Amino acid sequence: MKLAVCDDNRLFLEELKRQLEEIPMVEKADTFSDLASFWEAVGPGGGGYDAVLMDIDWKTGDTGMDVAEELYRKCPGMKIIYVTGYNDRFSQQIFLHPANLSGYLTKPVDRALLEANLRKIRQLRGGGEPSLVLYPHGQALVLPFRDIVYIESSRHNVTVYTESDAVTVYGKLSSVSEQLSGDFFQCHKSYVVNLRQIRRIAADGILLKDGRSVPVSRSRYGEMKEAWFRFAEAAFAEE
């Protein structure tokens, strides 16, 4: 899991980062002592973070709840775990702001509760199996990578195609792509394809194993072929 930890207390940040680095499921934990740096790291696509541990009281005009509400609009798939030392001040307010809220921890953070919260998020993302999490109609939907054939972007919507279904969500292709693994390649400005699903690549398009096809742009044709050949060689070596 890739996490962002936001708190204006640098000593607390260091301690929480130390705890997180001792948890095997945590791949990376970036710390931010100011919100400007956090927003810069998140960018328009979410920064690749699975979840944010967010301090509520920043002693400024914005609270962590305001940040969580903004994240809910920009990156609806990013989970929020509130962290606070003022439980009596905020416990009745946390549900008044729209947010993809997953947990609530009080300082000092209990290690067991921290791990339980992270385990909950990982299970939602597919029980440890590499998966894409979408939020159609505000409800979490977990799609294992192996089930995804290709992804298409049109205007302000992204549609993920499986062998038997299609799921459309509002958002950008770049935001969805950040959740994907190296088994996927963006072959066109509006398409991402699962390398496992490719039968043949030609200059006029990519033929998939189920008979469907997706376009490949001229500028990405050579790189697309190289990516597919590297993937096929690696897959053959594993057999």
C-alpha cells in the first residue's frame, strides 16, 4: 500500500512513519507537514496513494475534514483515515463533510488499530489480489486486474471493460491508470489495454483474445510492440 501521512507535528509524523514502515503491507509512506506540499504531491491524479492518514486540526482556516472533502471530489477512490488528538472536539463533526472515510484514530496511535484500519482498506481493494477500485454511483467496486480487458476514456468518463461487463465512472484516464500495474499499457490517448488480453498487434489496431479490438496511435505503436514482447517473454519464462 502507498500512503500519505499529513500532520503539522513533525515529531508525530516521524513516529507514525516509523510505525508504518514496520507494517509489511505498507510499501511507501510519504509524510507532509504542510497542506501545500501534500496537494502538490497528489496532483490531478491522486499521486498513486491508496489512503491518506489526515490530521484534523491544522490550526489554519482549513481542517483535515475540508481536505478530505476536496479529495472526495478530485480523487474519490482515495481512502481517508482521520487522526486527531482532540477526539472531544471532532468526533461529532467528521460525518458532516463528504469524504471517502475509512477510519478514525486518536493520538497516540494504537499500533493494532492502525494495522486493522489498513487491513480493512486492503481487503476492500480485493483481499490482496491486484485490483482496480472504482466508485460508480458512490459505491466501491473492486475489479481484479486479471478480469480487465481494456479501458476507454471519452469526454469526462472512463469505462472499464471486462469479458462480460462494462463499468463507467466519471473521471480521467490518468487517475484510473495510476492504480494499474505494469501489465497494462496506454496504447492511445483514450485507451489502456491489458497486455494479457492481446492476441495480435498491427499498425491499424490491437486485436484482443475475445475478438474485440482497440486502436493504437502511431506515436505509441513501436513502444506498444516492445512492451507486449517484453511481457510475453517474461510470461513464457515463468511457465
